[in-house]
Amino acid sequence: MKIAVIGGTGLIGSQVVEILTAQGHDAVPHSPSTGLDLLTGTGLPEALASADVVVNLTNSPTFDDASPAFFRTSMDNLMAAARAAGVGHAVILSIVGVDQVPGLVYYQAKALQEELLKNGGVPYSIVRATQFFEFMDAAMSWTADADTVRLPATPIQPMAAADVARAVAEVAAGAPLEGIRNVAGPDVFTLDELGRITLAARGDKRSVTTDPTAGMFAAVPGDVLVAPQDAVIAQTHYRDWLAK
């Protein structure tokens, strides 16, 4: 099967290409470095020519008010090109609980991306993943100083990027779901607890202060970022991942 992986040189995309290629698929990475621009449509007809599946793993460059426009323009261009090329399956990567966080503009933008995919006229699949282990450093940096990291006690169920890539590759190689597959890590933490585990494992002497107003995840209500009952649970534990 020929699979066009848009954003195929990034953290998840490069691993998806590697997995699909190892399975015998013709997985082709596309990104600005290969001449593709989703915001203008440049390179899209060439990228999707004879493709059976397109996987869109691109992301907004910011989490702010500009993110909805990014997803609207990029998805409008992608779906129009996919229809014109006769692509039989379109896949995106989204976020568990994305439609339940009205206080975050970026989550609103990702929910918009899902709607544009559903209404795009191409059989589709949505993979919703929980937060990546790899993003913990960024989450701590938003509210940290030399001595303290401030984090809310938001429940999360994070997972390794490698497990996310495997989930995306599995969906891309299968029949369109015409719906959502939720995937998550095996353990639930509060974000402040995860911060303490991370700092301790690295010998970082900073302390973590629980602050319900700190950072982007302070706007998340309840446990909406925890995997729903139908989620596929990955095997990699955070402490094991940290130890490596």
C-alpha cells in the first residue's frame, strides 16, 4: 500500500514511516523539507498522487489563537487534494478528551481538525492519544524557575511517542475506522506527581509546588485527559522509559 505521511520527518511521523516501511508498505514522508506546504497547498497533488492512504501528523506552530486558522487552512487543502487524488483513507492524530476542554484554544483547534476530517468526503480514522512522555520537559519549563516547578494536579495518563507511532501505523494500515481510536499509557498520574518523579529520576534538586493555576493544563477540567474505557493501553511505563 502507498501511504503518504504528511509531517513524516517529525517525532511521530519518522517512526510511523519506519514502522510502515518495515511492514512492506510504500510509506513516503512529506514535509516542508520535501517541498510540501499544507498552508498553500504547494506539493500536495504530487504527494498524494497514487496514494492509498494519507496520514496527517502536522501540528500548529503555536498553541495560541492562531492555531484554529492553521488547522482549518491545512485541513481544507489536504482534504480537497485527497478527494481529487482518490485517496481511500485519511488519518489524523488527535488528543484524548480534546472535545472536553473548552478553556484551551489549542484543544478547540484540534477538535475543529477532527470535524474537518469527518466532513472531508474521504473515509477517515482519528487516533486520539494521551500526552507524550517526551513533552514532560516542556510542560515543566512553562512554569519553572531556578528552584521550583509549579504544576497543577491534573490527572493524565501519558504514553511514549514510540507507542503513539505504533498505534498510528496500525490504524493507517487498516480499514478506515470512520470514528476514533483512543490510545493511552498504562499508568495514571497527576501532573505534579509526574513532575516529582521526573525530577527525582534525573537528580534535579528543584521542588514541585502544586499550583491549580499553573500552565496550560490548569484549564483542563476533571479527568478528561485520562483514557476512556474503550482505549487501547500501551505497554511502556513512564518510570521504565525514564530509566532508559
